[in-house]
Amino acid sequence: MSLQSHAYPVDLIRICEQVLLDAQSTPDELMRQAAHAVAAAAGVIVSAPAPTIQHLQATDRRILLLVGAGGNGGDALYAGAELVADHTVEAVLLGRGGRVHERALTAFRTAGGHVVGGLPEDLRPYRLVVDGVLGIGGSGGLNQGFGEWLERVREHHNIPVLAVDVPSGVDADTGALPEHHVTADVTVTFGCLRRAHAVSPSCGEVVVADIGIRGRTLSEELLRRVIRGEASYVMALRAVPSTRYEWPPLLRPLIAYSNNEPLEPEPGDDKYSGGVVGLCAGSATYPGAALLAATGAVRATSAMVRYVGGQKLEVVRAVPEVVISDTVAETGRVQAWVVGPGRGTDEAAEAELDELLARPEPLLIDADALTLLARSAPLRTALRERASSTLLTPHDGEFRRLADAVDAAVPDPVADRLGAVRALSDEFGCGVLLKGRHTVIALPGTRLGMYAFDAGSSWAATPGSGDVLAGIAGAWLARAAAWLERMPVEPEQRFPTELLGACDAVQVHSTAAWLAAQTPDGPAPTSASRIAGAVPQATARLSHPEFLGR
């Protein structure tokens, strides 16, 4: 994985930046490198096709810089000094008390850039707005007037916004948003990702340019501290790359998760070799959950899928490959379980979850089973005491109910998505997969066990999509468990390695959702059953990420 897909906290980034700043031979040497990346990103955006609606088209290719008092303002001004060779570039100085990076301002003016007296009312001439106001050093939100002006930029004139480092107002460590903040189409950052880039939709598409002094780069300085055990990072990934911009080698977008394991069974494999998954899903009230979870699992694996429950005849009619049984105890060989999608929350469902928590196989707990956990202290105790791998897969509402049920301080996902998932994982000693456009996975017992996936689209926001994900993830957990059974690995070392299959599942599901929305005439609303149908193609792309986005 690229070092530039690692997301770090701001304090650590500042320490490593200072090492490079101290090694500069000329003032602003590092800043000028960052500014060059900003100029390159701006050039790509301005060269891309403009909106086709006539009244939204810019009347020329003018670029507006929003310039704060600090380093981000300096980056924007130095970038503007490069851009004036091919574009008309204007700057609004927004630093308090007129403060500005003087050397950068001089370079901008000398190159032919223009400083304007305030935020322009007529936005029609502008093809791009560059946000260099606050960055990682800013705190709090923007004032109401500025916020309303930004809303006009995006909503009424559809002008792309390029943010320098982090969109102004977005908390660089948590992604938390004040009332007024910048929402960027693209964010260009330097050396590595900030944690907000991994989870905040306001960052838009994120591209990274490494910077350094005489062979010492920021990404390598950060990694040295990780290797020495002084720091950790979040692996930030994007399931489906952007199809809007083609970035030069200097600017690296978030990469897709890929799996180099062979997908085809080995010559000696059979229906059990790839990991048998057992599904406890669906009920008379929610029969579709059983069908969607089963279809997702069957499409995701070459191995056997077993179904337990009252919807067994409907499941077999829909996917005849599934083997059925009435109860968990009567089910044959299983290497990972899924429980909860549409299962209900009655006494029978509670007893079933209690039985599964006592079993040795990896267990994925979703939907109604999460509701049972939230309301039952004995079930939560069984989860904490469980020795085998467990993965919770809540959406935000289910996450909050679980967090409210424990004594530990767990942040709200809106305030700190990464911190919230890490805290709940630590509280229960299990894996947590928080679903959403930005899905976050925390694995227990490992300093580096956090992954964040930008789905690259929001087509998965449709009823039943989570049931499909549960089936896919269960199949991948079973696959990992079967693989580990063949390896000389002690039982205590299997945990949480088995849960890495969740990363494969999220990548497959996000890609399948995007594929399911594609039509010969362009993207269109899709459904969970179509997402399930796209799982094989998405799985193929897991091993061939070069095809993503095509």
C-alpha cells in the first residue's frame, strides 16, 4: 500500500514537518513544493469540462484564491504565482487584521496576480475557487456571511472548490464540522493524509503530493516513527476512483483495496475449502433480508452457504445452491456465522444470539442482533468474554444505541468517526465496522488495525444493501478462517487476522453498488438485489483494481 494512503494525527505531522523545515536552505522551500502541487491540481480542474448547463458555465477561466493568514494562504499565493502564466488569478486576503504571508504575496503580485478588495458578488467569471483560509491549524467555523457566500459558490454557480490541505472549518483530526465550513470538490494535501481525509465527505476527492528536502520526504519521516512504535496510522482507501479528473503522477489519489490471493479454487479444493458461512437472517416480517444476505454470500464465494431459519424454502427458491436447516445446532460444518439481518428481536432471536456467542467460529453481528446487544447486559458480557473473532457491523443509529448501553466514553460518529469506532472496538474487544459512505473498520488488539473506505459513490444507500454486505462479509470471514485452518497458526494468533476479510467485503460491496448503478445511458438508481447481482464482477475487480471506475 502507498505510504501516502496513511492518515496521521496533526500533532505528529507538525513534528515531522518541522524536521524538514529545519533542513531548508532557502525560505519557503517546502511551501513552494506544496504550492506547486496546488497549482498542478488547479490546472487539472480548470482544464476539465465545465458544467454543461448554460447559466452555470463560467464566462472565462478565472481563478479566485481565498487567502488566510497562515501557511495555507502562503501555499495558495505561491500556487497563484505559478497559475498566472496561463490564467487570470485573483486573491481575496481574509487573514484577521490584514495578516498575510508577505513573501508569498510579493511573489503573487510580481508574477501578475491581482488582489481584490473583498468576496466578489458576481461569481460568473470564475472557473475555480481555491480555499487557502484555515487548513490544519484553523479552529472553529467560518462566519455566517462567508458561509452563505460559499453556499452560493457551490449551490447556485456550481464552481469547483479546491481545498489546500484540509477544507477550512473541517477538524483535521476528527472530520467534525461546524455550522459553516468549506465543502471541497477536491482537496490536495502533502506527504500523507490527515485523519479527516479518511472520513469527511467535505474533503471531496483527496489527492496527495509528497514533499521533502534533499531526499528526506514527509511520508518517510512519518513512517520512521511508526516503525519505532511511536505512532500509528489509519489506512485510507477509496473503493471506486474518480472518473472526473485524470491526475498527473505528482498527485496521487486514494488507492483501492486489492487482494492478491487467487480467487479460483485450487485443484484439490472442494465445496468446503473456501470457507462455509452460516446465515441466521430474515423472518416472517422481513423475509427479503434472508434472500439478500444469502444471495450476497453465494455470489461472493465458491464454497458452501448454509441458511438457518423460517425463510428456508424462499431462500432455496431464490438461490438453490444454499443448504438449509432449522436451527444453529442442527447445522453442519460452518466456519463463520452471520446473525441479525431482519431476524427480529424476540426471545427466540435473543437465545439464538446467545448460542452463537458461545460457539468457536468467527461471528458477524448485524442489524437486529445489534439491537439485542444494546438492550441486553448479559449478551454484552458474553461478547466481551468471547475468545473467538467477532465483527459488529452497525450503521450510525445502531452504533449510537450500542455506545449508549456501555459505561465507556464513546464519541459520537459525527463528532469523531475514527475515534468512535476505535473506542467501541476497545470496549468490546472485537472488530467494529461502521457502515456508511465512509466505512470505518477497527480491528482489536493491534495498533495499526484501522481502515477507512470512501465508497467513491453513494449508490449503496438503498434498502437491503446492508443485508447484502452482511452476506458478502460472512463469506469472506469464512474464507479467512478456512485459510488459517490450513496454516500453522496458533489459535490465539488467528484473532483478529480472520477479520481482515471485512476489508475485502467492503471493497467488493462498494464496487458492486457502483457497478449496479451503471447503465448504457449513464448512472441510475439501483437496488439491493442488483447490488447482489454485481458481486461477481466486483470480486474480479478486487484482484484487478486497474479496472475500477471503467
